Amino acid sequence: MELDSDLSLKRLINILAHEMVHVKQFATGELIDNPSGKTVKWQGKRMTMRDDDGYWTLPWEIEAYGRQPGLYARFRRDTGI
């Protein structure tokens, strides 16, 4: 992962929080990529990745964006930054 050092600290931490949700999804086996890039497994269910699938409707993105604000808030609370 590469992060743009020109971004604000708030934006960097939010991006990192979002991506760490994806790390959790892969580490627990909730999300499994198929090397072909055409399908994934999400929570044991095979999903076909079609061009008309909306990024914002992908369940793993919904989870990542949904958890991002809370993870950012916890980071702020725990670090005082």
C-alpha cells in the first residue's frame, strides 16, 4: 500500500482504517480473491465481478466504509492526536 504524504493526517488515518478492514476480511477468510479477478468469495458465497457492479454496493466496501469512522474516532481517542 502506498499513501500520499500530501494528504492530511485525518485523511491518511481514514484511508488506513478502511484498508485495515480489508486486511481483517482477508485474514479471517471473509473475503477471498480469485486470481482471475472475475469472482470473489464473500462470507462463503461466490460473487461474480461484472462491469455493471457498483463499487459502492459491494458488501466488503460497505463494511469497510461503515467501520472507518469508528476506527478513526477510536484512534483519535486512544492516541490523543
